[in-house]
Amino acid sequence: MDVNCGELREAHIGNDVTLHGWCRYIRDHGGKLFIDIADKHGITQLVFEGAAKSDAEKLGREYMVEVKGVVNKRSDETTNQKMPTGGIEVAVKSLKLLNKSKIPPFELIEEKEKFLANEELRLEYRYLDLRRPSALKRIVFRDKIVKSIRKYFWENEFMELETPVLVRDTYETGSRTFLVPSRSNKKTFYSLAQSPQFYKQMCMVAGIEKYFQVVKCFRDEDAREDRQPEFTQVDLEVAFKDEAYIEGLIEEMMVRVFKEALGKRLKTPFDHLTYAEAMENYGSDKPDLRYANKLVDITSEAKKSSYNILKRVAENNGKVKAIAFSGAKYDQKKGEISEAYMLKIIELAKSLGLKGLTWLYVKNKSMMSEPMSISESLKGVEKELLRKLSPKDGDVIIIGADLSERLLLDVMGKLRKEISQKIGAFDSDYRFVWIDNFPLFEADEVTHKLKPSHNPVTAPTDATLKLLDSDPERVIGKQYDLSLNGEEIAGGSIRISDPELQRKVFKIMGMEDVAERTFGFMFKALSYGTPPHGGIAIGLDRLVALLWGESNIRDFVLFPKNKRFDLLIDGSPSEINPKRLKDDFGIAFIE
């Protein structure tokens, strides 16, 4: 019988079997030759004796072979309890060489994982890297999650459709796009779609009502650990439904995924925070709720203190915030949270633009500092600070101050995450939180012009729609983001379905002319009796990595690009002959 290299057990002893795989590990013991044969399912030990041994002596590492033989029980001394197939071996009767192999540029043997080759080399030979069981397991895990998601939406009567990838360029309103020249219409270009946004909305105009797809998206952004220039989203759109329906739908999808992919039960409903609450308490619109440390406003206490740096900021309409880190266990020299570490935190705060940051620790129910002059300058308000922060002995407190509350919240949120991860005092493995009630617009820090806080198709809430003309910065959008362990994994909104309201939003952003030129096709579609609708997009790569417990999404992409966004297996991006550009696309190459 044909079997894979991971399924044989003692129940198969005596069976004649056929296996296909790579020669992973070869040991010659004189009278016998042992080869571990591997495929994606596992490893089986082969035994060659007599004439079979002489044929096998010609084999090398990673040669692809077909073998036929009989399953035997291993002796008690040679049984390998660490391997699922460790109780048996296959005595080979016939061997067929299917293909030879060069010596791999790095080890593929699992027990040598600690000597893992550098990432650049593994990405260049990704097809070999995926033969390593630990690498392949991540791709198998991704596949399990995708299958679970698809089944869930099929069962909920969503149609799985495909939107176009080559689309109209909308560069003026989003991130940089990848351009593709058209050969048939010279000097014109497509963009690779950053998302299916407008096309899934057109599905609603068409009356499809429930749409989803697992879709490739493209964005020419700066490189980062959790980014790839091409990434995968789970995209969906529904008609006649509100925010609560979409959030409930995604929560139940996550319940299914956790059960089928991780074998874990997930509690619902998820936590909810407004955008204002998230920023005020955590300094982030994607807070990690696995640790409870919150930002506390101590501006009034700073005004009453003799700590001049904090006092001046507070008296000049700035803000002062503090965080007490429970479980820090401060030790001046030896501990993970030491004076040297806290000095690094101060440098980090400076690099992020925060001008005022100090730190203290709690000992014998009193605030202490290095140097002591800092805690002395806060003695007059110590009781009030201890009451507000409720720290315990050993806890570390950081205090930040700045005239820009926006900058202060942002930096304090990042420091909260940094120190909390260092402490590692998580109350659970996975914490989801919905963030709602985002402002529809935000002011650009340089130009001060209004821009969408998320995307320009988000509908205003009914309660704040009346402020659109008089005070647009106070308008709240029907926007909802889902974060997991401090990472945004999904974002969506109820869309604008009225073309005139959509035009007004673009006009407020000063993009009236650009919008007509760029999105005229969408205004036209919306003008044909569009039903109310909304949707969400889930970042699949990031979700899979987080559920596995890692932050680097590259390990969960089949053929990922490196930190510079090079695809090393084929050497792309590559130069194109200028003559070809001119002849085929009518494009003159410019240095």
C-alpha cells in the first residue's frame, strides 16, 4: 500500500508498503545502511541490507526516491520515542531513484534548528526551507485557518467572488500604488488594487447582499516586520446590516477559527472601547489589554508639585500622564527592570519626540527615584499620586509631560507596550478588543487640512451628521477596528451610500475636483438606488502570525519578500530593457 512518511505505526507491522520522499539523514553501520526518508507528513526510518544496501550507497542527501518494503518493529534499544514513527522501520526490498539533488545550502534536519541559516539564505531557497517541518507547519496552519474561514462564510450564505486586481489608479487618496503599464493602450496604466473597497461596494449596488473573498492586495509601503508589498485580506461586505451585525459575525468567525485551528474556546462578546477611551487610558487605538496598566492623568497634581519640568508643562496647558507597572519588581542593578533599563526607556521616549519623561519606583509604600531629588520634588503630592496610581512595592512608575497631548498619548502608549512586554505580566494569551466611534476626520499635522481618519467612504453617525458642515472635526464615523494583543487585525465601516454625501466628504477634504476625476465611476454606481451597506477587511497574514504566537508575518507567507521587499527566489524586482518599455508600452525610460 502507498503510505506517507509520517503515518506508519506498530499496527502496520508486517505490511508491504510503498513510500516516496527525500533522503534526509544517512547512516552507514557496516552491514546495514539506515536512511530517514522525509516528506511533508513526517519521517520514516529505512533499513537497507545485502543487495539493497549496495544500491542505497549511491544515494545522497535530499535525493528523491521511491522504496518498497515491509514494516518491521524496531528493537527496544533502537526505538525512538520522540518520533511518531519511532517504533517501526521499513526493510527495503526495492529502490528507485526518482531524482538526484545538489547538497542543500543549509541543514533541513529538525534537531539542527538551533543552527538555522540566516533568513536571507532561507528566502533565496524558500522551496528548500519549506521542507523543514517547523517551516512547513506554519504554512499548514495558515491553510487550516483559511479553510475554516471559508467554510464559515459559505455556511452563512456569503458568495465568494473575485474583484479585479488591475484597476484605476487612486493614488491621490491613499498609500502608494504599484503601476502596471498597458500594452494595448500605450501611455496608460493600471494600478494593482490596494483593496477591493469600491468593487465590493459595487457588489452591493448589484444586489448581491453578502460578498466575501480571500484576496491579494498590493501597497507600495515602507518595509517593516509585519508588512509585505503584497498581502492577503479576508474581505466582506453586506447590505442592510449595521455595525453590531458585522462585529457579531466576525466574533463568531473567530470562535470557529480558534476551535478548529487551535482547539481553544474563545469567550465572546469581545471587549469594546471607544476611540476616546482607548487613547485616554492606553495611548493607542489598538491597545493590548493582556496587561492592565493604564495611563492616568496627573496634570492637576503636577501643577501643585515642585518638580519644575512637569509643573511648567501643566501650567502652560500641557498634559502630564503617569503609568504604574504592576509586577515590575524593580531592582537597581540586577533586575530586568533596573536603573540601566529605565535610562534606555528615557532615551526611547526622546527618540519618539517626547521631551519630558521621568521614572520612579515604589519602596515601603513610598515613591523613590534615582536621583532622590525627583521623588523629593513630588513629596507634596505623593499621597494623591499613590491614591490615583495604586502601586505596590517594587512597581515602576513613568511620568510623561508634553504640550501636545496627541504626542504624549502616542509615546506613552508605546512605552506602556515596551515595558509591559518586558515584564511579561499577561493575564491571558489572547485578548480581542473592538475600537468604535473614531473621528471621521483628522487634521494633517503639517498642512492642517482634514483627511479621513480611516477611509473616505465611512459614513458619519446619525447623531453627528448634522456637524458635517459646521464642525467636521467633531463628526464621528461608523468605523470599527478589531485588535488582538495590541495589533490591529481588522478594520471596517458602514459605508456612505448616498453619492451627494460622498461628494461632500471629499469636498471637506479639499478634494472635490480630484474626487470627480478619480472616483467618478463610484459616484455613478452609487446613484442607482444603492442599499445601505458595510463591511470589514481582516489582515490574514497578521492574524495567522498572532495566533501562532509570532510577529514576523514572513514565516507565514508561502514565498515572502525580504526586509527590502526583494523576492530572492527569482531575483525580482529586476531591470527592464528600455527598448522594451518604449516598443511595448510607449514609455520613455528616464534616469
